[in-house]
Amino acid sequence: MHRAEERDAGAVHMTAGVLLGGLLALGVEIVVLLLGSIAISNGILKEDATLQITAAACVIGCLIGGWLTCAWWPARRLLAGLAAGAVCFLLILAVGLLSGEELSLGLQAMIELAGCLCGGAISGLLSRGKKRKKKGNTRLR
């Protein structure tokens, strides 16, 4: 019974890490998009760069959010980063549904999905866990 409780606590801990990572990723994306809109309105960037800014915001946001998630997971960090990216994308879809407009998954949504998953995967690949030393590595030759 004790081992099952530890496993459940670990699952809750990892789920909380994914949700916090997804929320952090969404917050960072909003800040990057705000900075991009300021750059467009000041004439620093052209108006045609909106798709590129969106993709960059998704990658940067999910990279940072996935990094937080990977810190909460003891293993399988690539999966943790991808999960944070997926949660962030689902939050973006939820905000789109709350806006009251018709939901259409077009090019913009595919760019956001690819950016979120790529940013999460990069964070999972870049976060390294502690290497464990192998015990009893004595083979007979």
C-alpha cells in the first residue's frame, strides 16, 4: 500500500509540473507576442511577419515552460517537454474558444501546434538529468 501511495504522489507531482509548465509557456508566449506587436506597430518589423512571430513565440514559450516541467520530472524528460507543449497548445485552443469566434484549425493552428511541440521537445532534449553510476559493473571475461 505504501508503494502505491508513493506512485500516486509522484503522478500528481508530475501532472502539476506539466500544468505549471504549460501555464508558464502560455505566459511567455503572450509576452513575446506583445513585444512582436509593439515592434510591428513601431515599424521595426513588417506586418507580414506575424506567422513568424507566432511560431517564434510558441517555440520560446514552450522551451521555457517545458524546461520547468522537466525540472519536476525525474525521468522521461522528452515526454515531459512534449506534454508541456501539448498543454500550452490546448490552452491556446481554449482561449480561442472563449473568444466566441468560430474555431477553425487552419494554417495558424498548425504553426502553433508545431511550434509548441518543437519547443517542448527541445527543452526535453536539452534538460539533462543526473547520471547515475552503475553499481556492480564487474563482468567476467
